[in-house]
Amino acid sequence: MWPLSRQNQPKQFLALMGDRSLFQETVLRAQALDGVQAPVTVCSEDHRFMVGEQLQAVGVASGGILLEPVARNTAPAIALAALHVLEHDPDGTLLVMPADHLIEDESAFRAAVATARTLADDGWLAAFGIRPDYAETGYGYILRGDALGEEGGFRIERFVEKPDLATAERYLAEGTYAWNSGMFLFRADRYLQELGRHAPQMLDAVRDAYGARTSDLDFTRIPEAGFAASPSDSIDYAVMEKTDRAAVVPVSCGWSDIGSWSSLWAVAERDDDDNRHEGDVISVDTRGSLVRASERRMIATLGVEDLVVVDTADATLVAHKDRVQDVKIVVDRLKKAGRQEHLFHRKVYRPWGSYDSIGVGPRFQVKRIVVKPGAALSLQKHAHRAEHWIVVSGIAEVTCDDRVFDLRENESTYIPRGSVHRLRNNGSEPVELIEVQSGSYLGEDDIVRLEDVYGRS
């Protein structure tokens, strides 16, 4: 979903279909089920504050935020969650939900969960299979076998890799195949039993790593050395394809994994010309297109068809709708060129607020910084740059070496290179300021944190 999705803000944390992110929608969907506990989230360290803030924004308490030190695919990640749940509930059942899916029919989803719960109570590991309504080549498929009672579940005959178009059309015609949604439901202890039976090295490594965990604010840190010893594998390969207790619950719930801009266009509401417009857009003789304008400028289209146009502060994508899956080619070229547009947005979110790089040149950079009420940046110093701060709104408390003082609207101060400094907002409204950096090196890694309430020292 580049250029909107970046490494530091992937698609699950973006509001693609309304005001809430896909992650928030997933959490709220789970909270609406009967008898659920607070959600357990497994994420990378880079996204920990985003997870906490987005949970807080929708008023959902966290049941634990487990930090993966390295990526090891879904099977070890789910094992971490299972171990965490069993600590608090020996009879706990896991509903495993990727955080970046769209489900439009919530009632159908709830009915499928009820069916899967019944199967889980009998020791089955249930997968949710989406009934296909067209021949899709981008998903894996599940072939169902014999029915398991009258509840609506079936034994899984086999998992199938992404097919070619002719094979996908045959699957659709036969009616016994479902898309593999990547959602599962099972008892936590049963999952670990099956993992130990079919991938014992993985279970041992994850169990050892979880046993050496530490707490950091609201987060549970898993040591890298222990977790990295686990093989990297998906739940499909490690468990579901090998166990003899795999079941599938077919469901039609308006599901999509929103894997590309064209898939978003397909599920979004569109106008009479089959266009999806977001933001300040003027279209003339435009059809079958998705146009998403940023807050910074208007986009006009004239006499075009089947385009995707996505604008951000530092990058714009213009692509034919049938080619958006190839956006990875653009991202690969950005990586090879040593650029940053695949990693970060110009506006970067931090646990204390955000900063936006509004101007950059040789030996200088200008940022717009917003500090949330009650928040503070780390006590820090820089080896290569000095900074000027000008307050635009609010009252900022400034520490600069041995001085602590307030800066009000239209007031400024100078932070010399090497000075120990901090910015704090003690008020009830956000503090906004302009920061002008100057020096021989202006990278974000030129920060020595001496003290930090967010555990980043």
C-alpha cells in the first residue's frame, strides 16, 4: 500500500476505510464477541507505542503487548500469545486475527466464531475459510472434507498454494474450496500440544524465550537471542497442514485482506463513474479510478480510466489499477538507492507526539514538532548539531544544561551543540514549535538519550 504504508507505519495502523485503523477495527470486532478478554497483541518493537496509543484511542484495555525482537512468521508469534494466555487462564481459547483485514458482515463473522468455539471445545484447531465469490489467484485455498456434526464445520482435507487462474476457476466451480483467511480459533493448550508434536524445536525455543521475558512499561520484551533460535514458519506449515485435528469453518462475511490499492477500490463505496475519491479531489471524465489526496494539496484528474493516484507529503503514486501489485518494484528501487521514502513518512509519530520535516537542505533541517499534554522528550544531547526552538502555541518547559525555563508563544531559545536538553509539556493543550537544526550531520541517530520515560535510553 505504498506510499501510504511505510515500514514505520504499515497498513494495519492506517485509516483506509473510515476514521479508525484496520488494527482498531480488528480489536473492536473482537471486543464485540461474547465472553472475550482484553486483546493480546504481538508486534515488533518499532510499533509498540503505536499499538498502545491506538488501543487507548478506542477505549480498549490491553491484555498484553508482546514484542517480537525478530520476525519468525506466525507460528512462533502465536505460540508467544498462547503461553501468555495460559499464564492467566489454563482453559483459555485463542481467536487469532491478523490486524490488517476488513470484515463487512460482522454478524456472519460472529456466527462463524460461535461454530469454531464449539469445535475448539472438542479439541479441534479451526481455520476460517472464506467462501470465494470469484476466481482469486492471490490467496491460498482450503479444501474441506467430511462434515463435523451439524455445527457447520468440516475436517480440512488439504491446504492449497495460490493457484493459477484456470485452477482457481475450477476451485470456484467445485464449491468445496475456501480462501485461507489466516484467522484461527483453538484452545491455547491444544495449539502448544500440536506445535510440540510437529515442530518441537520451535516450541522449545519460544518457551525458553518467553521464560526469559522482561517487562518494560506496558510491554513484554522477549529476548532476541532466545527467540531468534526458533525456526521461522507459518502456522499453516508448522501445524495446520500436519495435525489430524484441523477443521475449517466456511463463512461469507465480506472479508478482504486489503492487499493492494486495487483491492481497496474493489470493496470501497464508489460514485456513479466507479471512482473512489478521498480528500480534495476534482475529477473530470474520470472512470474506474481510486484517487486519494493528502491534506496538503488538491488533485485533479482529466480524461483517465482505471488509475490509482495516492498522494502523500513526500511521495505520489500514479499507477494503472492492474499494476499496483508491482509497487514492490518501486520500493526495491528506493532501497537500492539508499532513500528513506519506503521507511518513514515525512511526519513521524513518537510516544510523546510527532514531528514533520518541513524543510531540509545542506547543513540545515526544519521540523514542526507537536508535544502532547503531559508528555516529554528524552533528556538528550547531540554531537553534530545545534537547534533553535520557536514556540508557535502552548507553553513549553525547556531544560538546557543547568537551566529550566518556560517558553511561550512567539518566544524562542537556542540549544548549543553538545548541550544536555529536554522539552516538556506540562499543560493541558498540545505544544507546537518550529525546530531549526544546523550542523554537519542531522540524522536521527545523532541522539544520546540520558533519561527517558519511554524506556529508550
